Amino acid sequence: MSVLSARDLRVWYGTSRGPVRAVDGISLEINAGETLGLVGESGCGKSTLGRSILGLLPRGAVIDGELLYDGQNLTELSQRDFRRLRGPEIGLIFQEPMTRLNPLMRISDHFKETLEAHESSLTDEEIRRRSLDALGGMGIPPTRFRQYPHEFSGGMRQRIMIALTLVLRPKLLIADEPTTALDVLVEAQILQILGDLKKNADTALLLITHNLGIVAESCERVAVMYAGQIVEEGAARTVFSQPAHPYTSELLRSIISLKTTELHYIPGAPPDLADPPNACRFHPRCPYAMQVCTAKDPIEVRAETGQRVLCWLHGPEEEIPPGGKAPLEREAIAVAEEA
Amino acid sequence: MQKKPELNGTLLEVKDLKVHFPLRGSFVERLVGREPGSVKAVDGVSFQLQRGEVLGLVGESGSGKTTLGRALLRLAEPTEGAIVYDGRDITRVEEREMRSLRRKMQIVFQDPHASLNPAMDLETAVGHPLSIHGVTKDKVDMRRRVSEMLERVGLAPADRFLTKYPGDLSGGQKQRAVLARAIMLNPDLLVADEPVSMLDMSVRAKILELMIGLKDEFDLTYLYITHDLATARFFCDRIAIMYLGRIVELGQTEEIFANPRHPYTASLLRAIPEPDPAKGIPRDLPRGEVPDAVTPPHGCNFHPRCPRAFEVCGWEARDVRDLLEERWAGMAEQEFTREQALIGDLDALDEVSEIARVPSTEGVRSRHVVELLERIRREQPETRLWKGARSIEEGGKEALIQFHEGLEPRHLVVDSVEVECHLYDDEARGRAEEHARKGRK
């Protein structure tokens, strides 16, 4: 059962260079109790997508399309209604745990404030018990309940933040680069906690990250974003072992992992979203680009391996004009465009 | 892998280097003459850097790797030890002289956005070292040199970039400009502190490739500081693993990865998330985080988190606090309340001591605390701390856990790899076996 479903979602930012299409016609479902990884490089629109679900888009952003949560279209929700939703329904884990806790408030007061804001009927004793349960689940001992944020290490603060989100028992959790500021050993601890989440609670998790290693380890399903669009989406195992979109396979090849013996990279740089390339957004950098890729917007199809993909290499055949499959003569990508 | 560079001679030698940052301490502390202590960021580090090699300095945040890198250029003041650059001791050289030495020693930082002045166009920024060091004042010559360097680092055509400001560039382009500026004076040594960590995955490979090219072309020697073992493996000839101010393992890259000696290195290698869904995160990774460098752990710095720690690794009172708190986290509330009711303020355990004095609550006999501790030992006998415990006894209002004497790990060489760990020290192992034998009697 899907908790959240986006249909043809679009988000624009108005800038002096014209509208920037950060999210450009995305359709996506998140099911109860599943972990969906949303990966992409900086500027691909993945954080904008996360923010739009939480109603945290900056002023001046325009949102269009459908974003269904529990029968409501979130794109039409007022800020007031969003405030009721954020927390008890949709939780958020931020990137920087260091800056998100109030240094002047005890951990106990953070929990009290959060719970009182959303569940005003709770007694003090219930608040205490709920808080200690949530903290205990994150490995924070009750002896430290009344301490201040500065008395905790970075990893513990991130776990406190997660506990503070989970104490409201949200149905959907959005984690935007939750481990970027942490070291590998601490990162592994946090990923385990997030992994255990779906076993113990029915919480769905949208994990936004640029790190494909993290997605591989903690997500069942993955959506790959490029230039405001989801170019591929499917089971994590399939996407990693048999990527359907050339961007996914090129990105996987360019990651430096412990197995890397040779450097590989994608020529050029991600496009300016105020002035993206025609038709397929990836065609200027794609090693398999064809004539049709510059002429017609790709149509979403299902690859033979099962994932959804936005690429003419997978058809549909009947939509490709005659001669459309001829390889694209490309002018050498100017070094000036290199990232 | 890269081919081995020709090594000819030592460019840099670091001997038992320490960099401590004194804490200011409160007014009262100063009044009563109590030492406020210091942050031991680098605490006794020795290594050599051969000409033309790439040495990786790998560690988590708080390991002191950045401070060490800065200290080599005297951007942080060494407290003790020596830095010998090109045969010359530069540990106490005057800042004036140091400035001219830095023509040959350059550093690149992690954040390219912060390394470039936003109000300076690239021509001025990249040409800055030339004017600072008085290499050339001639505008035409300067522009020619800057243009050549920009093209060399991939910012071509240079005409398009000379007038650009940092704000017009992508992260990768900025890092290219920073590299151009660092290479401008044709240095010998380049300290690169996380040069690709803030860049996107697909850009990292490009910058690393550029750095490899620059190294060959300009005969550079690199100290590559990073927390990322994957890039270090690809890029470095040798690797030094740092933990809390010390180099715990140092050796040829292939050897470190094929056969990590130090338990910390082994844990790091297992924790890296690999882009392969078939491989999960291991469950038995070290818990906790890098401890405070003001009062580092007794004995071996890594012992509180080490999966293989044993009798002589330096068990102490603070480890008992961690044990109790870890136990209580996630325990059913009733049980926790019962146990906590016996034990007094855990702050009593915050001292560096081989005797842990676990206080009993007012009115509770210390016998009950001893019983609790013994029960914990029976329930979790595999907890490494119990290897270090010689005895648990009553002592007035406290339960006393006496630990075996902790030893400082010695600098050892095991099959060409330098390592600081008791597991490879026959003397320490012998001592531990003796303790264990006595304990069984």
C-alpha cells in the first residue's frame, strides 16, 4: 500500500536567469514500511523533492502536479495544515545534527516540547516514558536524559535527532543525507538504526543521498534522479547489477570504491536547470546517444529487467522516427563545461 | 593501481611530533593553580615522506590528521618533536623564513568555496602566489603564466576563465583553480587535505586524475589526508592510519588493505558502504566514537571500542561507566530503575584510574553493587572489559573493580608494516597470559 504517491510533480524556482525546473515531472510511490533511496548528484533536485513533501519549499517556489498523502493533495495544502502534518505524520531527519538541537535546552525539554506540541493530552509521566523508549531504541541511556546537547558526541546527537522524530511515530520519514557529516563507523551505526526501523515499526523511509554505497546497503528500491527527472527506478539489486539508464551505469562506474582499479568519469557536467538540453537531459554526456535523443522527450518504459526507465534505448520502438536510432554525431564536449 | 614512483631520498621526516592546544580553563581553576589541560590533537607521531611518493593519512574526524597536515607547514605550532624538511630542521624556524619555505610546501583544503576569495577573479587569485613571493610583477608575464596553468588544470580556454569569479564556477572547477594556485610556484610538497570530499561522486575521479597528472608533470610529493579509504587505496603508495593523535598503522597500501593488522584499520575497512546490495553492513562494528583528546583513554587509545582488546590494553574506571550506560540504554524501565537504584552518581567513575570505584546509593550496601556487577559479568561474559578486571570487591560505600595494569602500545614493525597494538607484542601478550593464569587459580 502506498503511503505517498507523486504524479507528474513539478517544482519551479524563479531566478533572475528565468525559471529553474528543479523537479520536472516526477512520478513516484513510497509504500508502507519500505525504504526508498533517492540518489543523484548535487543540483539534480533531490532535496527539492524532499522539501516539497514536507511543505518546506522556499518562498517563490511554484509547485504543480499531484502529491497524494492519505487522500490529501499536498500541493494544495496550506502552511497551517502542513504544520499539523509535519511531525506526527511525516517526519524529517536533517543533515547536520550539530546545529539542530537547541544548546540551551536539555534533551528532556526537547522531547517535552515536541510531544506537547502534537499530543497535548499526554501526562508528564507518559511524555517521560515515550521519550525514554525512543531514546533507548537509539542506544541513548536514560541517565543522560537531562543533559544538554553539548554533552553528546556528533553521532549521539544524530541519534537523539532521530529519536526526536520517531517519538511522534510518523508514517513516513524523510532523511536528507542523514550521515553526510559523520564518520564511517558512526555512519554504519546510523544506517543500522534506520535499517531496523522498518523491521520494528511500519515506518516508510525516503532516504535522500548522493552516496550509492549507502543506498545499496539500506534500500530495497532506488530512484535515480538527473536534472530534475527520475531517469530510473526499480529494485536496488537490479538497478545496481543491471542498470538500465546510461546515467546510472556511468555513475556506478565513476564511483571510487575499494574495487576501483581504473578511474572513470562522465564527461561534461550536469546541466543548468534554467536552460536544460532539449529532449533527453542526459544526451550531451551520454555515450550511447542517438538522433532521437535530441529530438523527442524520452517516454517512460519498463526495461526488460523490470525497472522503470526514461531512455530511448529501451523504446518504445514505435515512437522512434525513422533514422532516429542513428548514433548522434557529437561535437566534442568543450573542456570549459567540465565540472 | 599506479605504478611505483622512483623514490630518491627523504623529502620530509617527522619525529615524535606533538601538537597540543592548551585549554584556557576557568578563572577559579587558574586561581587555585590547577592545570586546565590541553587537547592532544597530535600526540607523538613519526614518519618519513619519500620524494615522489603519495602518502595517505587516513582517519576519522578528531583523529588529528588535519592538525598534523597543518603542523608540517607550521600552520599549527608543534609542541614537541621535530619536522625535518629536505634535510633541514624547520620545527623552530622563524615565521619570516617559513614564509619563503612555503614556496616549496603548499596545502590544498577540503572546501574549495572557502579557499577562494569571492571578490577576486581567477587571474588575480591564481597569480597571487607569484606577486606575493615576488616572482614576477610584470602583468604580461603574469597573465601568460596564469593562463598556462589554468589550461593545465583543465580550465580552458583560459581567456574564458581569467575574468571569472569563484561564484561563477562549479565545485570541481573551483578545486581545479585552487590546485592551479598551489602548483603555481612549482612546489615540492603538496599537502592535500580532503581535496575531493566535498565534490560529487562523478567529479571526484576527474580531480584525482588531475592530481596524478600534476604529480608526474611537476615531480610533486603528496601527503593525501582523507577519511575515505577507497580513494586512498587508489591514490596512495603508502597509508598511515591515524586514531586520536597517533599513527596506529603504517605500511604499503596493498599490504594494509590485504591484511590490516590493527583492529581499528580492520573495522574501518569493514564499515565502508560499498555500492553492492549483496553486501550488508556488518553488525559487530565498534560502538561509540572517537573519544575526547583532552583526556585520552588509558593504555591504548582504541581499547574502549576495540573488538579484540584484552587484559593489558588499559582498562579503567571510565570504561565501567560506558558499560553501565550501554546496558541501561534500551533496557525495560522497571529493570533499569531497579539497577539504577543501587548505584550512585556515575560521575564518580569519570577518572583515569585502574580502580573503578562504583558508588552505592545512600543506604545501599556495597555488597549489592558487587552482586549486580557480578551478575552483569555472568550475563555478558564476552564483553572485553571483563578480560581486564582482576577483581570485584566491596570497599566501604563502593564496589571496587581492580583492573590489570594497562600498557602503552609500543611502536612495532610486523612484516614491514608499522603498527601500535599489543596483539603483536610478545611481551604484552605474555603479561596478559600471566594475568589470565593467575585469575583462573
